[in-house]
Amino acid sequence: MRSIIAGIVLAICSSIAIADWSPLKVDVWDPPFNKDRKHHEESYKSLDKASKEWKLCVAIPHLKDAYWLAVNYGLVEHAKQLGVSMTIYAAGGYEKLDEQRKQVEKCLTDNADAVILGAIKADGLNDLIDKFSANGKPVIDLINGIDSPKLTARTAADFFEMGKAAGDYAVKKLAGGKAMKVGWLPGPKGAGWAEAGDQGFHNALSGKSLQIVATAWGDTGLAAQGKLIREMLDAHPDLNLIAGTAVSAEAAVQELRRRKLGDKIKVISYYFAPAVYRGIQRDVIAAAPSDVPGLQARLAVDVAVRALEKKPHPKHLSAAIQLIDASNVGKIDLSGSLAPEGFRAIFSVNR
């Protein structure tokens, strides 16, 4: 019954958020894309409607987990609100850069007015981005991080800060000065967000009592993460903490339950998803920061349309990170982090 009620509440919250998510407090990087992580807070107000039916094209890594489903929901809802058309492509996984390149090429041949990219690899689409830019078309970097000087804008939290937030929590709340052996699963090698999260987590643990004794990179599918965790536990049965992606945390809870190690090994995620939400509620996952991906997606759509209409917009912004644990999981607004209960992926919006 509790899960049903929670689902209803989340659905209601998400429906409300479609209309009233703006104005929104955002972090704005100044100067844009700076490596020193200098940003300040501003209030961002979304457009009410686009001036015409712009044609947007979106390429994301996959829709295999709830994180990208929340992104899908945010993209679709704001496209509907603004009155623009949208095509969304999902490559199928972080190992499928070639497929994503084909999809972005399709955006080009279909003559999209603007492209929004959740890139599989930070520099894997640069030549295609150059082509969009040469045609005067906006290119928006959504969440994952792209290393290209031709970006129009970026809507993404700094995953260095996400990894650091999870690491800081582990140091202060879980270890309490005691030594802990950590198994770390940052995500796919080469993905900008995973590399940044890895740096942030290491930064938080540097000089502290927590020691990373095993690191496993890999795709964020549940089967892939489950395999990595089984191998990690076989090699390091004395772990005290498993930390990593939301899918890593979900897989870890399952494997620890199977091995009857749930009371001995703690679990923390460095981003948020429904399985992490349930895990925090059940006290089997300690905590997770959320970069509110549904709001990042809405911001990406809004900024793309602003760029098309020559309206002012920040070049680098992010919805503020939320840290979620047992102390606030029943109080915090999760409508920017989770798609409504029962939402299924949508690949096109036609006006």
C-alpha cells in the first residue's frame, strides 16, 4: 500500500511540476564552461510559448534506467508546453557511440533547427557538432558533458560536485572517522559525467579514513552493473561500502541481500533514481544527491528555443543539486528527479 500511495504522490507532484517548475533557482557558471567550477545563483523563468513550431532533435545514450526516463519526460513535457516538435533518439547504451553518431547525423539530414545532446563520449560527436554550428544551428549539451568549443549552451549539474557530495556524505555520516574499504563503480569509462563524478568522489575521500580498494567502470545497465558487483564482492569480501551510480546501488542492494551482507556493507549512490528512492526509504541505501534530471531536460529545451529566437539565456546553467537521505526523503519535492509512476518513453512530439 505504501508503494502505491508513494506512486500516486509522485505522479501528482510531477503533474503539478509541468506547470509551475518555473521560475527556478539555477546555478549559472561565470564564465561559461569554466574549469574552476565558479558559479552563482540566479532565478530562471521559462518561456510561455515558442514563437513558431521549431523542430528540435535530441540524442541521449539510452532509456534503460529511470534516470534517462526522467530526462525523456522532462523533454517531452516542455516541448508540448512550448508548442515545438521534437524527435528523440536513444542509442541503446554507452558502448554504442557509432549508433549515436548515426542518430545525430539523422538530426542533420532531417534539417532540425536545434539539437540537444546527451553525449555518450565527451569528444565523440565534435565533428557533427561542427556541422550544426557551421549552419548556425544551436547545440545544447544536456547533462553528460561535451568537450567542444562550438556549444551554444550546457544544461548540466557538475558531476564532480555530485561525486563529491556522495563522498562527503560517506566520510561524515557513514564512516565517522573509522576506516572503511570502498568498492567504487563510477559508470562508463569515457563518459564526461562519469569521469567528473570519479574525480569528485576521489577528492572527497582524499586524506580521509575511507580507502577505495576496487574500481569497476562499465555501462549503466542493471545486468552489467550486477556482474561488476558480483566480481567485486568475490575479490573483496571485506568491503564496508559500495558506492557508485544509481544502477550500481540498485544492483548492490540485490546482491547484498542474496549474500546476506546487507547489515555489513553500506550502499550509497552519487545520483538519484526510483530504485534509490525506494532504497533510502527502506534504509538499504544511505543517500544520494540528485541533479534533478527532469529539470535539466526542461532547461535544455527552453534554452534551445531561446537560442533559436535570439533571446538572452545563460550559456552554462544547472538546476541546483539536492541531497536526499532518510532525514528528508519524505519531505523533499522529487518531481524534478523522477518521471510519474507508469510513464513510458516517448520518442516524438508533433504539433
